[in-house]
Amino acid sequence: MVFTGGRRRGRRTVSIVAVASGLVAAAAGPASAEDPAPDVTAPVITDLGIEPGKLMPRTFKFEPVVTDDVGVAKIEGSLAGQRYHVWCSLVSCTVETTNVEHDAEVPLAVWATDVAGNKSEVVTTTVRIDRESPTATLSPAVRSTMKSGPVTITLSKVPEDIATIEMTAGYKGEVLDSRTEGPWVFTWNAVAGAPRLHFRFVDRAGNEIIASSEYVVDDDAPIIERVDSVSTYSPGRVDLNDGWVGSFSRLSAKVRDASKVTRIEWRLNGKVASNSFEYFWIPGNLNATQAVVTVQVWDALGHASAPKLFRVNIDSTAPAMTVTPAEGALIRGTTFRTSVKATDPHGVSWVQLQGPDNPTGSRADTLTVPSGRDGARTVTWLSVDNLGNSVSADRTVIVDNTAPVVGYKSGPKNLSKLTGKTALTAAALDRNGILGVQLLVNGKVVATDVTGPYSFVLDPKKYGTTFTVQFRGYDKAGNYQHSAKLTYRR
């Protein structure tokens, strides 16, 4: 903005304002003859600084020329009737055209207010807004990689209203070349390590955009920094000749290169094994304790890395497991506890009871499970070591909740009179075997036989004139059964 004053009052203006302020504050007596007349003259906008109908960019500035006999306090404006588009200092106004239709001709209004509060007339013109940013397509494409040397760059899909295209070394850096008309072809001397190549586009309205080519100049071969196991188990570096892998392994190479790596080759014991960036292999199939792995990569420009060769140790042996109860153990009750102990030279990662016996997926090494019906009952444990080797173990137990059959095989009949020592023999039967039979007199154990035939000698002199006799048999699972009671006299 250019500001010009009318009548200048200099220091007197300040004193007048001060006196006037004092008068307002004190509401004192009449003004003297020397007091100046109040300022009632409004500012005048003599020039907006913009030609009517001019094509303008998304954001632009202009400098209106405003005159006033005392001084301008503020300048305001609006675009398309909205004041938030325009904000002004006493030097210039800035216009931001967000939400304004592209290529629309819209009114631009400006007004000024002086220090006395007098407001100018609103001065209006029209401007045409170009809100589209200039663009183009690069060939080679954005983010391309290239070797050092001359590179021909062609820009296509360039808008018709482009005024200038500049090729610069870096963002807002040195201008290397420029064009104001097609063909839009540039030659660039690509140098590794030089500032990133940019292009500055300016259209006729003044819209400007600076875009990076993101070109990568690469004259060096890739470097394989390390090779890692990326398996679920034992992740970590394996290329130092002391690494370990299990029966299954997945390897990945970490590569440093300015451009993209486009090819990889894995060799196992000297033979090409894979071209996948992650190498999955089965060391357990080698039937060996060591293997030699070689990896080499190539980038998009054909640079080849040095081959990286290393030896890995192979452990394809699963953990050793001890499971309880023992195989074929007899189980009595509605539930029983099963546990596992696993050991491995490289450590055990986890153990887990399998199937419906472990609905929550717990990895505890001891669990209580339902016994189920009488008969064979199998549980399965799984163990995995820190290299991913796994093994499962089935354990079958026998559930027995059925009591044995116990009775008299031979001896005096009920209510018999005994005159001396008398032989008694019990009969006991169970499908899982009998542990033993006890002789009870008057409900108390007086003898036990653990081998058949289950024979006992009863001395009636040790008991009263009348007493009861009964057998109690136990099976090997711990179930027991009583025979009927017999009464004897002496």
C-alpha cells in the first residue's frame, strides 16, 4: 500500500488528540479559541492497485493507495462478500481464496477508517481467481534411480497456462535451467551426493508450486549389513558363524543401498536355493549339524553386492518330555492331574496340553482334566524348544471307577457253630486286578491277603459267643467292595 497524507499537523495532531482526550475524561469547561476543529473528513481510496477483471492466483497481495488529512487507522476488505478472505496491514492486503470457485470472477471490496473513526466509501473491483496448481509428469518418473552422468528429463501433461518452469538444485536452490515454452525438455548432469533436483512451476495467474523429483543417484553397490533369523523362535543375527537354527528357518538380509534392491539370491551349501527376499528353508531335512549359507543382492541399476557367506549350526532335535501319570496308570475319580517336564539344550519355549482338555489354551505344565467314562483315556502334550523344534507325547491312562466283586468262596454257612480254628476263603474279581482282600470280624480288620487264593484261618476263641464275619476287597485303582456279613457262634 502507498499512503499519502493531506494536511499535515505534525506534533500539533498529537497535542490535539491529547487535549481532546482530556476534555472527554474531565468533561471540563468550554474549548479555547486555539482548539482545532474536529476531523470529519473520511479517508479516500484513490487506487486499489488491481486492474479490474485481472487473473489472480490462489493467494495474492495488493497495495491500495489511501489518503487522509490526519492518518489512516485501519484498512479492511472482503472477497465475494466474505471478510475472512482478506486481511490488511497499513502497507498491503493479503487475499486467500479458500472455498472460492475456480476461474470465477468475484467482487473484491476495500474500505479504510482514519484515526477519528471516519470511514471511507467502499471501493469495489472484480478479479478472476485461478485456484488450480500447475503440475506436470516427469520422465524419468519421480523417485527413479540413476547412475551419474547426463540425464534427459521430459515433462509432459503440462497445463496450457504455464508461464515458467525452472529446474533447480534443491528446494529454492540454484536455477540450473528454465523454460517459458515447450518442448519442456531439460538435461541434468546427475551427480551422487548433489542437492535433490526440484522443478518450480509458475502459471500465468502467479500460482507457484515447487516439486521434488526425488531422483536417487547411485553409483555404489549394495552392502549386506547382516542376516537375521526372522522366525517366531530364536530371532536374531545368524551370520557370525555361531548362529543356530531349528528344523524350520526363515532368514532375511538387511541391505544398505541408495536405490531399491530388486533381486536377491540365496545359496545353500553352494547351490541356488531361493530368490525370495525372505528365505524359508527346512534345515531338518539336511540330516546335518551345520550348513553354509550365501546371500547376494542386486539393485535396480544392476549393481551387485559382495556375496555374504556364513555357517549356521543346526539343531533339529525336539525337547525331551516326561509326562505324568505313567502310561497305563489306573485313574479313580471324576478328575485327575496330568503334568509334563520338558528339557532341551537350547531351552524350552513352551509346553501345552492339547485338544479339548485345554479349552483356554493354557501353557501351564500341570492341569486337572475330567476322567470321563471307565476305560482308556488319552491326553496329549506338546513341547516346543527355543529353535522351534516341537514334539508331542500321548499318554493313555485307564479310568476305573467300578468296585470289585467280593464274596465267599468256601467256609461255614451263616449261623454255624464253630468249635475250633476254621478256614475261610474269599472270592474277588475286577477287570483291572485285585490289590488285596481283608477279613473283618465285628467290623474290624483282623487279616489281609494280597495274593490269591484269598484264604484266612479264623480262631473263634478270640471273639465273643456270637460275632460277624465279612470280606472287603480292593481293586488296583483303589475301589473297594464288602461281601455280605455272616454270623457265627461258638
